[in-house]
Amino acid sequence: MIDTGNNVLLTLQCRNILYDNNTLPSSDVGIKAYADFCAWTAEHFYGKIDAFEIGNEADLIDYAGRDVSGEEYAKLLKASK
């Protein structure tokens, strides 16, 4: 990556066709897979990305694929630290 002096934010999208019917992860297996993806991505881009965003507008059905409660999103955030 070329250093342009800009900060880089990478949004880690939450939906995966392999888990939870391609909606925001809610099962233990889906959440674990997403957390593993986040960990791998953070390690791979260490020093190149300034900040990571866990999902984006998870409260929107179009984004999450279903209605998501704050508790569900908090569980995903906690697992993804």
C-alpha cells in the first residue's frame, strides 16, 4: 500500500452465504466464523489499516438480511474483538 497520509477504515461485512442463511451471524458457529475472519483480517493488514468497522448499519434489514436486535449485534461485536 502507498502511504498517502490518509487514514484507512475497513468495514468487515457480516453476511456469508455459508452461515445463518446469509444473514447477520447469530448462531455460535456463524459468530465464531465471523470472529475468525475478523482476527485473520486484522492480523493480515496489521499496520496498514487504521481502523476496522464491524459491520455497517446492522439495524437495517437490507444490510443484515433480517431484523437484528441490539443484543445480537453486541454479541457479534464482543466475539469480534
